[in-house]
Amino acid sequence: MRKIDIYSHVMPSRYLEIMREHSKDPGIVKRMSNLRMLWDMDARKDMLSQWPEVQQVLTLALPPPEALGGADASPGFARVANDDMAAIVERNPDVFPAFVAALPMNNIPAALEEMDRAITQLGARGIQVTTSVNGRPLDDPEFFPVFQRATEVHGVPVWMHPFRPASQADYPVEEKSRFEIWQVLGWPYATSVAMARMVFSQMFDRLPNLRVITHHCGAMIPYFGGRAETLWAQLGSRSVEDDYNGLLERMAKKPIDYFKMFYADTVLGGSASALRCGLDFFGSDKVVFASDCPFDPEEGPMFIREGIRSVESLDLPEDEKKKIYLLNALKLLGLEEDIK
């Protein structure tokens, strides 16, 4: 069965050099520089030849443009990333059928301009944002025009990637996170927080056609769905300084129903039980196959292999598997005419 890997990462060589020059995080420079599959597309294609049925949608690996420079520099960084991802797709459409635009989110006028250019001129099929913009929440009113333009003008989805730096400590008395907790546990938490902020800022009421693809199968939300539903049904009962009176009444749906409007990928390290939890929460119409390639211990093949194994191990009906592997992705990418 044909499979579209909707969340795989690349770092084109020119962007890699920008990252090496401007990043203030030596850890991320080390990680990205040592992953050949991020920037060597010939090696990437050779690796993917093990799965001729798999096609990968390209998204820019971290760090995003706004983390590498100020508002004057980040638009140029985004242009480099998008130009080079578009070129990869143009040269290899059978392997890489689409890419997702990177945006300079610390310069919203430039981000809107680059979104328009990447979609209308380069053929991008969506946009990618991180769960915070240099520490600022995505529901900040300044960022709303980005979601509005993507949804109401271009009709493309948003890939939301978690980001929490090592400098964000796990305990207030410490200066940084230890044992890479900031990534392993911090990123799913960051995704869950961003989802909640979008829900309670009523972004889905304002943009009912908004489509957001969450990494790691909706992060904490499916597993804690029961807790989220019952405790947020009492929103305000534990708050003194913040006045949430009337918010639930103003929302058109119950909070838990908004969380089910997100899309979720299958990036769970191959855990079939976690995937079952995500499918039970979101339903097979909202789950899409993805690998997070090449960020696995084998630097590429493991997450593809184990991701497929996790789907197959659930003994799903063929029509549900086809949705997860192919049909949901084609709809999100606006490639329904490509359904075979």
C-alpha cells in the first residue's frame, strides 16, 4: 500500500551553514551537523529504497528561522530553506511529493509574504510553526494573521512542531534541564500546552476550518483525555487571580471536542499501545502516518520500519489503514486528485 510520511525532516545544506553560523545552541548544532540524512538527499533516497511505497513530505528541521536571527535576518533564512526544499521536491517528486513552508515568525509581515510566495510560487502544501515563538505562545494575537492566512486564504494545514530548549529548566532552582528531559518529556508537554492555549483562546471558533497537525500523536492529550475532559469542565473552580467565568459558556463546544479537531501523526517510537490510544481519541480520519525521519537511533530507517509495524500490529480494517497511510494525507495536502 502506498504510504505518505507526512512529517519527515530535512535541513538543506545552505540552511545548515546558516544554522552553524548563527545558532547559539551548541547542542543543536552538534545534533544537526552529525545527521547525514538531514542534508544528503542522495543518501536519504538510498535509505528510502527499502520502502518503495513510502513517500516523504519535507519539513524543515529545528531550529526555525526566528531562532537564528532577528526580524531583519530571519526572512532571508526562511527563503533559503523554502527555495531549497522546493528544489528537492522538483528534482525528486516520486520520493518527495511535497514540502511545508518555513516562516520567520518573529516578523509577521514578512511571514505572511513568505507564506504567499512559498505556496503560490514554490508549491508548498502547508506551513510549519513551533509550539512557541522564541518563548511566546502561539495564541498571542500578533500571530493570529498567520493562522488566518493559511486557513482562509490558502486553505492549507499547519504543521505544529514542539520546541523547548535545554535552557528551560525542569525546576525553578536550576539553570537548565538535565538528562535531555527538555526534549524527551518537555516536547510532548510543549505540544499539549500549545494545543490547550489554542483551544481556550477560541481559535477554532474564529477559524472553524483550521487544520493543525500535531507531532507525536497529540502528545499528552489522548492519554490524559479523561482527566482533561473532567477537570476542564470545571474551569475556573481553582483559579483566584484569573477570571474564567463565562468562558465555557462562550465556547461553542466542550473543551474536549476542540482537542479532537486537531490531527495527530503516528510518531510514537513504534509504540502500538500509544498509537491505539491516539486512534481511540482522534479517530482514524484524523491520524496520519509519519516517521520523524531521521531522528532515530539508526538515523533514518528505524522510525519508518517501526512506525509501519505499529500500524500493522493493530489489525485495523483495510479502509482505516488506507486512511492513515494515504488518504488523510492526500486530503491535507490538497492532492485528492492523486487518490488511486
